Amino acid sequence: MLALLPYSAPIFGWLFPELPRPLYTRASFLDLAVSHAALVGMASLVVITLGIGIGIFVTRPIGRDFAGPVDTLAAIGQTFPPTAVLALAVPAVGYGSAPTIIALIAYGLLPVIGATIAGLTAIPRAPIEAADGIGLSPQGRLLKVELPLAAPIILAGVRTSVILNIGTATIGSTVGALTLGSPIIEGLSGSNPAYVIQGALLVGLFAVATDLWFDELEQVL
Amino acid sequence: MTSESGLSVISPPQAAAPQLRSGAGRSNPLLVLIVGGIAAAAMSLGFVSVAPNRILSGKPVALWSAVDPGVTALLVALIVGLGVSAVLRFGVWRDRFTAIIAAMTLLTTITAAGQAASLVAQASGPIARTSLGPAFWIIAAGSGFALADAMARLTRNMFVQMVVVAIVGGAIALLAASGALSDLSLAREFANRREAYGSELLRHLVLVGGALAGALPIGSLLGYVAFRRPKWRKALFAILNLIQTVPSIAIFGLLIGPLSALSAWLPLLRTLGIGGIGAAPAIIALTLYGLLPVARGVFTGLASTPPSVLDAARGMGFDERQILWRVSIPLALPILVTSLRLVVVQLTGLAVVAALIGAGGLGAFIFQGLGQTATDLILLGALSAIALALAADLLLRSLAAAVTTGASA
Amino acid sequence: MIVLDRLTKRYGNAVSVDQLSLTVPTGTICALVGASGGGKTTTLRLINRLIEADEGRVLIDGTDAASLAPVALRRRIGYVIQSVGLFPHWNVARNIATVPDLLGWKRDRIDRRIDELLDLVGLDPASYRHRRPHELSGGQQQRVGVARALAADPDLLLMDEPFGALDPVTRDGLQAALLDIQARTGKTIVIVTHDIDEAIRLASLVAVLDGGKLIQHGSPHDLLARPANAFVEAFVGGPRRGLRLLQVTRVRERADFSEPIGGTPIDADVTLDIALERMVTTGAHRLPVYDRAADRRGTLVLAAIASPDGRQT
């Protein structure tokens, strides 16, 4: 799709004969896709490390005092509209990729933390007691027993977070980030439906492809 | 936006939250962190930001230079009080004390910001703009969260939590109505757009309400079909999941083409206001989004009736309709209300994006503000959208709590 | 009277119930016993048509069950299952009122009935009426389950391993309660169980099923004394069969009433296992017997417990 779209000008020209420039040309679709993927990728990397880390921390004895508040925070935070979070980042850091990344991290963290806590607390007593019984250290128990057992739930949280962030990053174009949302936003403000469709198709495919990739990852696990 | 809603629907509302609250007799390390952050922010960051007019960017002003020494002293005393409550080792009384001090800190901070703005207005005339600075936001967010955390420790009773939220919210509204905050640039922005605000808020509610009017019946029907026809289940949820996977803005965009073509063909649609842009495609797209959580909630709810109860009901001579209405639906009520909450909150958030295709709503302020680099306009839209989503969440949580106690008490 | 006439149920190629014919006289307790997968539960569910038979008929007091609407049929038949299946969102009273409600009884009649039934199953109406199922113990739940099944005064009660999930002490109490209820109401009861001791204690007619076929039916004594084949013999107890036989034989049948002896007598209506236990704990070879019904006295000797021929002293 990414390879074919640059050559589709005649099709869009035929579909929308009244438009002088039927194909989005301000940046190449490849650049847009790479930039979009980079934003989501960087944010997701931070989100996964930090989110799983926080989830592990609050389920250990040392972090027990933080478990309740983190739970409350995740519950409140998930009700915030992602676009509002993105918009709030602008007064703080200005326009461009920075507010987008910050919003992606802030918003993407919650599902991962929530899923990590849920996964780790949902493990039945028996395997944990068995792990203690055969003399695993707390670290060994975490790495060899708890995390593998919680992995499917954590992965589901990561998946939710990444897919959510692909959508939020699209809106990131309104604050000046270069993403696959850029043709959509520009098309909407310039009444150019061809741009909108080109961007929407690409970003839709990107999200669905990522979702399918997670499907396969879940199969492997 | 794949399965955030779906994931949570599967676990019943009460069982989902693990018992993680720390017991009585321990100090509160989180509150120590919060108070530390508040103190550091108050000392090093601007409490408000003052600009000569709307266009120029502001300069940060510290708390003690912005307000009366008395107000500064009160705020400092409250923050110290919060710090003391963090290291106390009592249980319930400590948390009640924390809750009260946190609520007072929150209200005092807001009052102080209002006072700072009034002082600036007196000194530099009505064109000068006083916007809220990072220190204000950190104190407000920190004390607000300290309040929420203390309440969560104190009670799981949703009604009590509702009352506290109503009292604090009412106090803030009272402050705003008294005019104490009206010199803040946020309030001025609101005053300039009072009429537009009312109509955009209404429009936002119409978008969400319209989408619910479509998604609830259709989604319920799909959920029921998934429940009765196991063969269709997988394909049905795969399709609904696909819709949720595609970013909202892309769905909005993809609907433009077909809908504008349709309205070009059928002039009747155009006279009804249904076209490529505006409220109609937004409501259609939001409806599509709402289908998955509604359908999944209905399916999960109906499928959660214990097999033994179904067997007993059949054996006693209930027909299928009686089983559905007298047994399965009443038993599924907590799950149904929880999925309703998730749908309403999700659609309230997504409706913000609808402003991009000319559907209006609170998102209009956000995107106008982003276009004009008008921070206060962005804040007005974003804070309103957040408040609306939180209010819907709290209201439906209370409903879920009422339904759950009704079902088990 | 319940007549099962050549009932057959197939699932694909597997036959779950195979040409099963059985007659349960009115007012008796009939136990369907056998190993898991033997077709007991399927047979029970064929009677109230939770499963439809492929062949054969069920006649209830002469009426073909297939001629009634399934829903109407089930409202006339009490149904009790192992997992009880009380409606968790209704209190005890409303659970018991389920079928009377469906039948459109008047409110005050239903209220009276609820109290009657709670008394019958041994729960105090005043303190249990308004409780929710989750506030009851397993045994109490099943008592409510039995009350619910009896609510509309059905002539027939179907029970699918009703006491299987309970601890031995609770189960014993409920078995006694069921015997008492049956004695007072004269219901016809068909009960599925895999516990041969339960079948021996409760039923006057025991039907042994294996592979969907009826292998043998008769009184517990018949089955224990003359098992039809190795399966029945193994099922009714193998090496413990003799001991179980004592449980179904009364002292009256083995006592010699021609020569009474002195001492505290044992009732002629108790079973031989109790008499044997008394002999073992007191070290006696003979016990005085009192037959209340005929107002006569006699003697039971140890040899008579082993065989009727040992009766002479």
C-alpha cells in the first residue's frame, strides 16, 4: 500500500476531478509512516519498560503502599479523553513531536500498569507457594514463575496501549507532529477529501496490521 | 482502542480491584512524595503567569509575589499540615485528616490563583492576562490526588465518594460564581464564549447521546446474537474489534467519501443535514465505536449466568424468554452497567475528535485553541472534556454500585 | 406411577440410554445408580424433557409426557440438582415461590406455602425467609432447593445427585429429612446417585444402569442378595456386599420368637448391622428382641445374623 499509493494520483484524480492536487505531496507517505511508527515505537518502549516496572514494583512488599494509589490513578486516568491529554501537553512543552510523545507515554502507561498489576495479582496461590517451596529466591520466583504466568494479560495491556497510541499519534498532527494523520488534518482543513482518504487508509491499515502482529505474538507466547 | 473496554468488562466490577489498600498504622510514603513535589514546585516554579495582553507570552510569578502574605501563609500551613498527616501512623483518623486538609489545600490554591489575577487586574488594567502556572497545577493536582487517595482508603462506598466530590465541586463552582476567579484568563476566555460554550457542550452531549441511541440497541442485539449463535460469535467480534482498532480520525475520514457521495445522490439527505462532514458522520462513527463494548458487555453478561442456575430454571419450567428476563438479565446487571460506563466514557472522549470534521462539541475549543496558539482556549476545552468524562464515570460507577448492592444485599 | 417405556437417546453414534424400560410405583423412592456416564442423569432429564428422547415414551400416571408442553410438564414435576441452582438475586422466599409464581397462585396462598415448606425442610421460616442464597451453608441451600422443588405440590420429584456435594454429616441429615418428607407427603421420587449406601438407605426400588442399559432393578435386598452379574456385584459392594446386606435386613426376619430371654431388648424393626454392632461392643452372642407391632419377645443369636438357618438356639 505504502509502495503503491504514490502512483495512485490518476485514480484519485479520476475520483475527485475538481481537485487540483489529488495526491498528498507535502511529505512522502514513507516519511509519514516512518515518523508515525517512530513516535509510537519510542513512546511504547518507554511505556513498556516503565509500565511493567511500576506494575512489578507495587506488587512487591516494598511497593505495597503505592499499590492502592496507583490503582486509583490508573482508574481516574483512563477516563481522560486521549485528545485532551494531548492538548494539555501543548501549553507545557509547545508544539511538535514533544507533546505527542509525552501524551503517548502518559496515556499509554495506564493500560500497561493496570494489566501488569492485574496479571501479577491474578496468579493462583499454588504455583507461587510451590516456587517458594522449591527454594526460588524472590527474583527467581518473579522471573521464572510470576512473569511467565502473567505474560498473556500483560501482553494484552501492551496491545491495548500500542493500538490506542497509534490513534492518538494520528491526532498528534494537530499539534505539529509529522504522522499519517497529517494528510487527514490537512485534507479536512483544506476541503480535500482525497488527502483524508489517503491518510485514513494508511493509518487504518497500520493499526490493523499492528493488531494482527499482536495476534501472532500471542499465538507464539 | 482495541480492548480497553473489553478487558475490563470480563471481570465483574467489584472483584476486579484487588485488595491492595495498605492497612492502618502505617505511614503514607506516597503522600510524603506528593507533599515534597508540591513544596518543591511552589518554591521553584511560577504560580501564575502574567502577560501584558492575550497575544504576548507571560512571565512566571512566584506564589509569594502573586498573592497576599496571609494567603501564602495559609497555603504553606496547609501544605505543612498535609506533610504532617503523611507521617502520622494512625488509621482512619489520619485519612480523614488528610482528606480534609487536601480538600482545603485544593480550594485555597484556586482561591489564591483568583486573588493573584485580581491583583494583576487592579495593577495593570483589564487587558493584562493572568494564566495558571506550573506550580498551581502541581499543587492542585497533588492535593486533588491526595484527596482521592484518602477517600479510596476511607471507604469503598460510592455514594460517600459522590457526596465528597459534590461538596468540593460545589465549592469550586461557588467560588467561580462569586466572581473571585473571574480575572483569571481561563475565566475570561470562558466569559468571552459563554454562549458558544453552552451550545458546544450541548452539541457534545448530543453527539454522545446520539451515538448511544444507536450503539445501545444495535450493540445489545449483536451481543445477544453472539450469545445465542456460537457459530457467529468469532466473526462478529472480529469485525467489531477491527472497527475499534482503526483510529477514530481515520473512521471519521473514511466516512466522508461515502456519505458525501450519498448526499450528492439523494438531495433529501442533504436537506436533513446528512453529508460528509458535520454531526451525522460523527454520530455514525461514534455509534460504530460503541458497538464492540456494548456487544461484548451484553454477551459477557448473559454468558455469566451459572449453568446450575440455568439448569434449575429450565427444570422448573421457565421458558426461554422468562429465563432471559427474570434470571439472566437481572444477574448480568452489574456487568451491563459497567460496560455502559465504559462506553459512555469512551464516546465522551472520542467525541472530542469529532470537532475535526466539523461536528462541533468541546473539541472545537481545543482545536481552535491549538490553531490560534491560545493556551487558555485549549485548557477550556480539554479541562471541560476531562470533567465531563469524569462526571459520567463517577455517575455510572455509583449506578453500578447501587445495582451491585441491590443484587447481593 | 411413572412408566419408562423403551426409552432411547443417542448422541451421534453413541447410545446414552438404550431401550430402557422401568416402572416406578406411586409413592416409592426409586434410585438410579451406576458408574459415571452410565446414562443415569440422561434418563432423569428425559423424564422432564430437558432432553428429548429419540425413541420410547414416558407415562406419568397414564399420560404420555410428550403430549404436554415441556414447560407445563416441568411445572408439575419437582427438580433438584447437585449444584442446587438457587437464583442468587432472589431471597429464599422468592426462590421457593418460583413455580407457584409461574402458575399464578394468589399472594397469600404462596406466603402460607413458603412457611409450610420451610418448616417441612427443617428451616425456621422467620429467620430464613428473607435470606439470600449466599448467606446459607451448602446444606441449608439444598434444603431450600428441596423446598423449592416441592412448592407447587408436584406428585413427582426428580433429584440429580442432590446431596453429592455435601459433607458426610450434612448429607446424613438431609437424607433423614428426605425420608421424613417422603413419609409425610407420599411423593414419588426418582433420585440419581452414584453412592450405593445412599441408594440403599433411601430407595425401595434400585435400578442399576450401565452403558445406557438397565442391568437390574429391585429392592436393595434383592440386589445385594442376588446381584444379576459381576458389574452389579462389584457396584453394590464387592467384598462389602455382605455388610451392606445387614443394613437392609431387619432383626424381625432373623429373630426366634419362641424363646424370649431377659435383658434390655433391641427393637425388631432395626437392621442387622445395628444388632451386630451391639453384640460386638457388649461381647454377647445373643440379644433379647422386642417386636412392638406384634407385642412379642424373642431372641437373636449371632449365627442367625450370618444365615437364616442359624436361627435355632
